[in-house]
Amino acid sequence: MSKKTAAHADRRGRRRGTPRPIRLLGDPVLRTACDPVTRFDESLERLVDDMFITMYDEDGAGVAANQVGVPLRAFVYDCKDDRDRRHVGHVVNPVLVAADGEPLVEREGCLSLPGMNFPTPRFPHAVVEGVDVKGRPVRVEGTGYFARCLQHECGHLDGEVYVDVLSGDTRREAMRAIRALNR
């Protein structure tokens, strides 16, 4: 077993679900604000399980429902914060209630723009509130990379991708790379 495979198996654990194809930039579902979840049933639980498996199979840190073609407000995550603490979970109907601190610019990528990453400004602290698959309230607070992940996934649910927060030369470089990819 390779190191990547061992790490993948460790992250995936005993989760059940079926991987779904990741939607790529250009797919309209990525540019449309997602609808709130109103039915908390087995289909929502299955979607969350499928999103986790998809995230692990793609070696991602988070996946939003619209990235697997479902325009609902939900995302999953498995990533570390600035103290190297691992955070694993999901949020349904998330609201980014705080994003603060002096913005940090670090390279960021996205499963919907494979092979690309650009210096992206994000706040070093973020708080998201929502509910879990059973409709119970959750509040998730993150710092460092985890805060970046929370902001990134909430952006997806509003019809944004991370290149939308870029500016200046970095944005121009990203747009050129995206156009070249689409040729």
C-alpha cells in the first residue's frame, strides 16, 4: 500500500457512500446559488455520505453539494486548523456568520478547477452556523487552513468559486489559465 493509499484509507475510515463525479468550472450548477435543505431524510444522509466519499477519493479538504451536481446548501469537510487539529464534519444550510482577522494570502485550489491553485486572500478565522443531517443546530469555528476551507465551501453554495475572490495580476493569471484549459 502506498503512502497516499494509506493516508486515503485512514481519512476515509469506515464511511459508506458512492463517489459522485465532481462538476467542473463551466457547469451552471457551480454558478447558481443553492437552495436551502428542507427535507431531513435518508436522501440527505446519503448525499452527505456520498460527498464524504467523493472528497476522500479526490483527496480534497471539502466538498459542497453543488460540486457533485446537487444544488442544495450543504458541505462536508476534513481538514486541519493552524494548530494541526483535524476537523471532520458537515454543515447543512450553513451561514458564514464571521470571517475576520488580517487576511492571509496563501495558495488555494479547488476540485472543480483541477490542477490549478493561486494565491488567494482569506480571513484567518471563520465561524459557520447551520444544522446537521438531523436538523440539529451546529456551530463550527475554524482558524488557519480550516477557516479557509469554511469560507471556500460557503462560497460554493452562493454560486462562487475561489477565483472570484482574486484580484489584480493574480486574477488575470487565473482567467488566462482557465481559458487555456477550456481550449
